Amino acid sequence: LSSLVISGQMTREEALRIMNEKEYTESAINEDLEYVAKKLDWTPEEFCAVIDQPSRGHSEFASDDWMFRLGISAKRSLRKIMQKIPG
């Protein structure tokens, strides 16, 4: 809707009215839930069980972040050494 307002094809008031009218119905929610679950090859119950779990931060999972931090540290150290070398 914002692009229609910016291009002059619709007024801001019309866009606000449309936004307030449109509802995400219970049946549409269920259809979308079933669609996504099917794409993941899960049952709707399995999908809901995952969605209902508490949020977790990325730091709770294994990663190679330590390697990235090591590379940044090495780069900084090399930059300091290179600055001390004349010419």
C-alpha cells in the first residue's frame, strides 16, 4: 500500500482504511499453518509445538564464531605490525 500512496495511485487515508479493514481470519491462519507445516514435511501439531517453544538466542548453538574472532584479532595484530615497518 505504501508504494501506491507514494506513486499517487491511492491516498493515505484510503490505505489506512484498507489496513484497518483487512483481518487475518482464523481459517486463513489455519490454512497458512497447514501449508507451512506441509512444506517442512511436518504435521500441523509438530509445527505448533516448535512455534510454542521459548525463543533461543544464536549464541546457544554451536558455531565457528571463535574462528571469526581469532581472524579479526590476527588482522588487527598484523595491521599494528605493518604500521611499524617503515616505507
